[in-house]
Amino acid sequence: MNTFRFTIKIVAIAIFTFALASMAQAQATRTWVSGVGDDANPCSRTAPCKTFAGAISKTATAGEINVLDPGGFGGVTITKSITISSEGFEAGVLVSGTNAIIINGTTDSVVILRGLDIEGLGTGLIGIKILTAKAVLVENCTVHGFRGTGGTNGRGISDERTQVSPIPMLFITNCEIRDNVSGVAASGVTSSLDRVVIESSRIHRNNSFGVFGSAGAVISVSRSNISGNLSDGVHVEGSAQAIIVSSVLTNNQGIAANNVSGTLSLADTTIINNITGVGGTITSFGNNNVRNNAGGNTLPAPVGQQ
């Protein structure tokens, strides 16, 4: 009888120990990173991790990684719904010769990136590379220094999704995207409607296009400044569509708003002091100011409002 009781106690202790270990390894809904953290930690508020890569494996799907204090938190590959957020602290993602953030989740993933300073040091490939996700929201971020060459490299934000359903969406809000080869590029397949919404952002000083859309991309730009890019400010080709509303395109060293073969519409937008103002077939909704460009200062008669 004593032997039986002893065996039961051993089994109970083993089960309890296993349960504690499992709880310790369970993914948390909210995790934390710190400039003085350690990836061996559980990423809790009092024992934060050091990097985003270290924290993401300990964060549950649809959970949130928060920045506790200033630091450089490294590149990361995201394979699930998650939020990475820094409110009021320097949250650096510094890479050289590689991609900074790769988003390759499921077709239903929702990824939010907030308050990050993403830097490629002049050799980085892509700042934010989107391969698969339903929705990606980039808020209050700076993306700069991605000038790696070859293929689609050198883009600040590169939306390369080819999924058809659900329709993929990218929201860029209050961001600065500068000093890359190109700023924002969306290049889904023709059958896909890759929707990109850029609002209250600054896209400038890129070595090529500011905003580029091809294939099935549908891009809207509002209340934004696209300036000082060494090629076209906004460029659409293939079956891509773009509408620019209440924005400024200035000092671009190519065509400020260029429609090669897609659809490009303007409303309440200022296009001034570019090499060329507009190119290709443009639809104007009126109230645009196109002047003082070396060429391309003429818009068609405005489409009447309803």
C-alpha cells in the first residue's frame, strides 16, 4: 500500500511539474521588449526580451509586442496575425544587406506595425516585404536606407502579394519613407486587386519612384507629400489604378503623376516644380493646381461632380 501511495505521489508531482513547464512556455497575448532585455526571458513586463524575433515566438497569434524603452530590436519574419507597437520610444529595426521585416503569414493574417524606425544602412534589401496577409497596417513609421540591388530590392515597402481572396490591403498612415531606391511598390498579379491606402505620409528623396503600382494594384493617396524623388512621383502601369487626393507632388526629377497604361485620377492636388507635371491619360476631378513644371502642365477638362 505504501509503495502504491508513493507511486501515486510521484506521478502527481510529475504531472504538476509538466503543467508548470507548459504554462511557463505558453504564448502570452502581450509581450515586451527592452533595449536591456534578454531573449532567454519570458518577454513579460518585468522580464522583457531583447529582440522582436525573440519575442514573436512567445507571443500568441493576434497578440501584441510592446516596446518598453528605447533600443534596437532587429529584423523579424512574421508568420501570423500580430501587432508590434512602440508608443513614444525609439524602436529601431536596423539591418544591412538583408530584409528588415518580412510578412509571410496566412491569407487571413492581420499585421500592425506602429512607431518603428526601420533602417537599411544603404545596403538593406527591403524595409517591409509583404508576401502573404489579409491586411497590413503601417502606422507612424520611418523606412529609409534600403538601396540594395537586384529584383524587387531597394524598396521601402514592397507589397508582393498574389492572393486573390480575401482581397489584400495595405494601409500606410503618417509615415516617412525616404532615401530608398523606391518608396512604396505594389505589384500583385493581374487577377488580384492589391489595395494600397496611403494617408498623411511623406514619400521623398527616393532614387527612383515615390509610389509604384503595376498589375492589379489599386492605390489611393490622400493628404500626403511626394517630393524630391529622382524619378516619377506616382507611377502606374499595366492594369494598375491610382487616385491622388488633396496631396502635393513637387520637385520630382521625373513625371510627378505618370500613367503609363493604367488609370490615374487627380482631385484637389498640387503638382508644381517637377521635371514633368503629368504624363499619360489623366482623369481630373477639378480643383487641381498644375503649373511651373518643365512640361506636362495641361490637364484634361475636369469630370463633373455629382
